[in-house]
Amino acid sequence: MDIKAHLKALCEAHAPSGYESAVREVILAAWQPLTDAQEVSRMGSLVAYKHGGGAPPRRKIMLCAHMDEIGMIVSHFEGAFLRVRSLGGIDSRAIVGKPVLVHTREGALSGVVGARPLSLLSEAEQERYPALNELYVDLGLSAEEVGRRVRVGDIVTLDLPLIALQERRVAGKALDNRACVAVVTVCLEALQRLKHTWDVLAVASVQEEVGLHGARAEAHRLNPDLAIALDVTFAPQPGVPSPAFELGGGAPLALGANFHPALFEALKKTAERLELPAPIEPTPMASGTDAWAIQISRDGIPTALLGIPTRNMHTSVETVDLRDIERCGRLVAEFIASLDEDFLAQISWDQPEPSKKEDA
Amino acid sequence: MADKALIQALVEAWGPSGHEHKVRALIEGYVRDLADELRVDNGGNLICRMGSGGKKIMIAAHMDEIGLVITALDKPGFARFSMTGGLILLTLIGNRVRFADDTIGTIGVEGSALLPTELPTLKQLFIDFSTGGENGGSVRVGDHAALTREFAVRGDRLIAKSMDDRIGCAVAIEAMRALKGKNLPNEVYFTFTTQEEVGFRGARVAANSIAPDYGIALDVTATGDTPKNNSMAVRLGGGAAIKVIDSGQIVPPAIKELMIRRAEAAGVRYQLEVLSGGSTDAAAIQTALSGIPSGVISIPCRYVHTTSETVDINDVQACIDLLVALLEQPFEP
Amino acid sequence: MPTLRENLKRLSEAIGVSGEEREVRQLLRELTQDHLEDVAVDVMGNLTGRLKGGQAGGLRVLLGAPMDEVGLMVSGGETFLNVLPVGRLDMRYVAAARVLIGAQKTAGVVLFVPIHKSYGQNSLPEPKSILVDTGGKNGAKVGERIAFVGNYAELGGDVVRGKAFQGRAACAVLVALIESLAAAPLPLDIYVAFTAQARIYGRGATVAANRLKPQVAFLLDGSECDDLPRAEGDTQAPMVRLGGGAVLRAAEEMGIPDQRLFAYARSLAEARGLPYQIDFSEAYGTENANISLTQAGVPTLSLSIPVRYMSSPNGLVSLTDLENTQRLLRELLAALTPSILES
């Protein structure tokens, strides 16, 4: 599979939180040939099932990567201009002058995020970034045209392609978290060549950016035995303190209260066995990812988190390394292939005391 | 047109969050003969089923109103309080509150009574419940109170405390009246919820026990139609507001579009709502269990969380009409 | 209009950071070569020529349009490139920008600290703090120019979106005018100059005017639109509207335009029913004053095309404005007599 082309299709789909259908179609097309069954949940998450080779009832592992991106939504009009509010934490500092699409009932309209020219700003305003409520979307249309074609509640997305940088790195919008959706694709593809006894539930979840809603719902509905959440994490750049993880340095494996320690160890051992780099991401409390919602679903679900290092997160030039995606996908696939009937017993919190010699 | 006497009775009832029993009793009186089945759950929610079979739809309108609770007694006749729900400090001084036993208190601010010029902090405010007698009244720590003010009508505009969300309750009751005797294609659970103002707690409990397929909250929303207020597109008199998004929830597009289709087919005047700040019971219903797609029919309301919450009777009727149009047909988003 | 539209797209997408306008210059040479003679690239990098079939002894007129755009220059760096600004950058548009580096057009992005690590930091950074990431370590050489990437698109109606419109919309109008004048010549001796370094104090135009010694000059440029949502309480009517027609500048940063030409242009526009608007603000970076100062003062008029978000990589222009500016300038030339300058 051409991972770059796949990622480009994923990232260039326009699908902010709550409006994920466009990217769901792209993911479904990629996962359909790799899985046995697919469904769309009530909340809009995509679940693809790859059955294991074991005798039923089989154990289930859920892979969860959110597919929503940050965006905006039209809140009201000011003449020919659209005022917007954030849909999932858009960074208003990084969108001024960027091209956007406004998704109307009659199709998408191209526009630009506008701001008043410096000559119309006070001195103080000239020295700071405008806030979101000072920005607007300009479609180059008259007020009448805008009123006829655009409605309050229409969504707005950044309209920028994925581009290739040096050394197998790519930059674009929505790599948070389509990079991890691509990890699941790589994993499912690797599983075509591997034997696995467990069922694999690949979930592309909705509404992570607005409160982990998709993952919470699917964890409750699917009630898996294990879960691995996948989400982007920070790569080093000026202004980003440690811990941060080098692009191309492998997918960090998170360690902390949000994760089952024995599941963490098992994944780490798999990485060691495959000689794949797997740096540890210390995460003492909330991870802020789908893993946070999944872990406390129902009776509790042993959960792990793998990340893809990313620069410029929550901008339209999020930057990742394709090698991290490939290695992470392979790691997850090999881990799944290693799961057997007894795995759950092996990841208990407190191992029985090692038997003493005289008892032997 | 919507029943003003019903609305007046509802808004004048006393029911701060967690203390909805008086409102519940009042509503029970209106709906007992309308519902096929009626129960009060452990969360204090009044759940009224109409119809059976088909999609299970939970309709939520909250009974509670913003209020306050006594935290400490001060000199005789005075007490300190904290808020239950989002009281606006700027609007409190001089307001009157009512306790469960109908004791009336007045909110005052520390210092000279004349010309306070700065926004007070909560700690500077107190309640005067003095009677002139030596002990200064019967108020105790832990007692709850709600703001009080009379219902008023100005043309099509209805003005009262706790339109949030008794007007939602009125919409639900009127819809039940309209649906009574009809062969409903859905199993509808009209749920009058508790503790919305302190975090949608009643609706969350009810959603877990009803386990509906879909949820619809009925609640007020703010407007952007007052002087120098260009914060949002909703305006009073603009019709039922179909929510697109608020701070707690993204309404699934399919639900929003179903509401739009039904409104257009039934000739109900509507507007689309994008709200910053605030949310409704639908946010809690949508995140319950495995996710319950939920929408909101909002009643446009000026001066939300004051004692002069103002709605337009035509908008109220549009909300009733939209709800009835949604429920008397199969619910297929 | 199809040609104007296509030319504008090609011109907008070409790269010509001030001081290194080669790609734009070569494109303009290709677009105008059939109609120009004595074509030269002068010491500053201006592309100049004489309109074929001009009338020797006729009034000697210079038509100018700037080629360059603002950008960056590589100054060093290892993992990330350090840069220096070229021209006056509006730093609001630099955050998370996409760029192309050097003649080989290596792709890069401007680093932006994630909001998770910079929440509440709202001051605009200094240009010297900009870092460019090419993804690798072999990205660029010191001194290479870096251009911002625009996203050319045709929006609704006649509005197009793209970069570098301040100069390139003027270039597109001048190309269209050259074609029009070639098809229907006027009894004038017309010189054209696509000028370099307009965004750094209009220095190219100074040299072009010194060399070509016109008796009168018309300079095309862009003018910032202000028909935008205003701050609360700002009730001033906009001066420059998108779609409002050619802009006549009543004031310049470094002087005022030739009053005879200004009055001539205004009355002619009204007589011909061509839309125009007057910008009373003091604009930055226009070349007019420089040419006015050369040769003991060449009578000069600026005609500007309205551009929204002129300093961003995604400005908006109206093709109708471009058309109308071209028509107005043609009318001005057609009715031009030496007596206008003698009044």
C-alpha cells in the first residue's frame, strides 16, 4: 500500500468533529478489503471487524483512532462575512489568511479567513494575534449571495493539501489524528499475513476533539477485552518542552495511571522482540486521548496508548514521519498476533508470588 | 396559541435544583391523564410514557431553576449563601428570594447601602431574612431558595423568572395534550428532569434507565438581537430554534436535518442556533450508554438566568408545533 | 477575460521575492514579447521595453507595474532554517505558513508552537524568530529566497484568491493593456517597465524612470480594501471596496500625486462612466513618489487595483476591477495630450 497516498486521501477529507462522514467514507474504502465486516455506529464511528482464528467466543481487542479534525462552524453573519466559532479547539492564531471551505447544503464554497488590515487596527491590536471573534470567513460574495447560500451552522474547514517534506516527512491539516487512522490501516494490512486468534475491532471514532465522545460510546457498546488507543503526541521543536519525541524515532508507548501496566509491558516486550524503537511517554494522569474514556467503560478495560510524534499540532502544517506510522502499525499487528487465550490472565495487576524452591 | 395560564403556573412554582418536588407535583397534575404510564425515578425525574413500540424517544425538559443555598448565618436576620446554578452576580443585589416555607429574603451587599459601584464578589453578598423579631426568622444553613418575581405579559412577550426551563416543561405538556388520543408511531418518554442547572444530573440518570434510541431536550437559548449584541443569529420571534451546536454538544447532523425537514413540511417557523456558552440535558443524554443521538428544540429567550427571562409566545407555539410534528410521525433521522 | 484570468493565475503562482524576480520576469517576457521591442533587463532587474508601432516624437509615456512580492531569506540554521524578512511582513499571516525555498522550490513550513504548549501567548513574534522546517537537514543554502505559498482559486462571482496580488494583479492589467494597445495603437511613444524591488522602497522603478526618461508615467499597483467588518463604534465608510473599480490615490507615503493627472483621471472616469474610487490613506510601498522625484519630477499617476488582505498569501481581487482598471488606463492614454500637463 502507498501509505503517503492513503494519508493524503485521509487528511484532505473535510471532517470536523460531529461531521465525520467524508473521512469515514475514505476509511471504509481502505478497511473494507482488509476486514470481515464493517458498521457505522449510531454516533457515527466506523467499526471494522477482523475475526480471529480462535474458537468462539473469542476475545476482542479494540484499536481506536479518532477521525475527527478541528474546524469551525458558522455562528452568524455580518454583512457578506461569516462569523465563526470553534469546533474542537481550533487555534485562531494559525488560521489568519488560510484558505477554507464552507460546506453548505448546495456544496462547498471556497473562501479565506479574513482579518482587518493593519491600517484599521489600533497599535495594541497590531502587536497581537486576532481572536477568533475578530476573524471571519470571506467568500468574495455579496451579502445577498451569502445569505442565499450559507446557513447558520454550516461547517468550515481548512482547505490545504498534504505536502511532502524531506526524508519521508509530510505536513498538512488533520494529521491529528488521521496519521493514527493510517497506523490502523497498516496494522490491518499486516494482519493479512499474520495469524491471530483474537477478534480485532478497528474503530475510527468520532468527536474526540470535543470530549472523547465517540470512543466512550464505542467502548461501552463493544465492551472489548483490551483496547489500544492511538493518537498523536508532541515532537520536539522550540517552545515544546520535554517529553517530546523525535520524528522517525518510533511511536511512543504511554506509561501512567491511564494505562494498564501489564498491557504496557506486553507491548514493550513486543517492540523489543521486533527491535522496533518504542520510547516511553510518561503520562502521570489524564492522557487527554480516547484512552481516558475507554479505560473506565463498564467494568474497566485494560487500555494502552501509542502515539505518533507530530510537530505544529492543531495547525494546518502538522508534520509527521511516515516511518513512525509504518513501524507503529507493524508493532500493533505483531502484538495482536501474539495474543492467546491466556493473555488476560497474564496481565493481572499482582502476579502470584513466585513459588518457593522447597515447594517445587 | 400556547396556554398562558399553564405557563404562569409553571414559572411561579418554586423549585431550585435538587428541590423540584413542588414543580413535579404541579406537572403531575397536568399530565396524569395524558400519559399511558407515569413514574418518578430515583433521580426525582418524572417520566411519562406515551405510545409503545417504534423508536424510543426521550423528551427532556428540566423542572429545576437556578437558586442558592445558605452556607452560614451572619448577624441575626442575615445569612451568607452560595449558588446552585449560574446566577449572575451583576443582577442580584436587591433581588428577592423565596425559601421552601415561603419565607422571603432580600439580597444585599456589604458596606454602605448607598451606590455600590463595583461588581461584588459572592462573598460580599448576603441575604436579609430579618423579621424585626429577636431571632430574625427561621432560615437555617442548608436551606435552599429561588429568586422570585411575578409573571408579566407585554404583547406577545412573556416575562418571568425560571422561563428556564418551565417554558420547556410547558412545551412538553402542550405537546402531550396535542398527541393525546393519537396513534403514536414512537414510544415517547416525556421526562421532566431534575438538577439540570448543576450539571444535567437528572437527565443522565433518566437516560440510563430509559435507554432511548434518541433524545430531544427542550430548553431556552440566548439571543443576539438586543442592542450592541451581535453574538449569535437567534432572535426573539424568529421561530423555534433548532440547535446545531452549543458548548456541550454537537447535534448529529441527521437529527438537525430531520428537525428542519419536519419544520418545513409542517410550515413551522424555525431558525438555526449556534450557541457559545451553555448546554442542555441533551448533552448528557447523548453521552449516556453507547451514545444516544440527541437534538434540542430551543425556545429563544432574552436575559437568561435573570428574573426577567423573556420569551415570545409565537416562538413557544412554534416549538410545540415542531415537537408534535416530530413525534406524530416515525422518527427517522 | 479568459486570458486575463489565466495570466493572473500564472503570475500569482510565479515566485518573485524582492531582489530575485527572475521567474516572474521570465513569465512576463513570454507574455509580452510579441508586442515589445528594445526589451532589456536593467541593472536592477527591471524588465523594460518599448511598445512596437509607437509613434516616435509622440508623448513619451511610461507604464509600470511591480513584479516582486514579500518573502524571506535563509540566514542559517541546522535542524530548522533561520530566516530574515524581505519586505514588510504582516506577521499574522506567517504562523504555520507553507513556503517554497530557492530556485529548486524545496517545500517547507513555518514552525508554530502547538496551542497546548502556548495557550494565551497572543503577542505576534518578531520576524527574526521565524523558523522554517523542510523535514530534513539539507534543505537550503544561506541567502536563498523563500516565498510564501498562496492557494489560488476562483471564488464565487468574479473574485479570485491568491498570493502576491499587490504587484501581480497590476502586472496582469499591464499585460492586458499592452495587448490592447498592440491591437489598437495610440499616437504615443509608450514604454513599459515591470519593476523590481517595489516592496523594498520602490527602488527598481527609480532606476527604470531614470533610464527611460518618460514625460509622463502611469503606475499600476494594488490598494488595500477596507470594506470589512469594523471594530465596534467605527462607523467610517470604507474608502476602497472590492469590485469598486480602479483606485486613485489622493495621498502617498512620500508625497502627493500629480494634481493635474489626478484631476484628469477623475473627470475622465466620470465622463466615461468607469468606476473609480479614491483612497485618501497614506499607502505604504508605492513607487509613485520615487518616480516623481527622479528626473526633476516626472508627472506620475498611480492607479491601483483593490485587493483584500493584500499582505497575506491569500488576497482577493475582482477580475472586473482588473478589467475596469485596464479600460480606464487605456482611456486615459487615448485622451492624453501634452496640454494636460501644461495646465
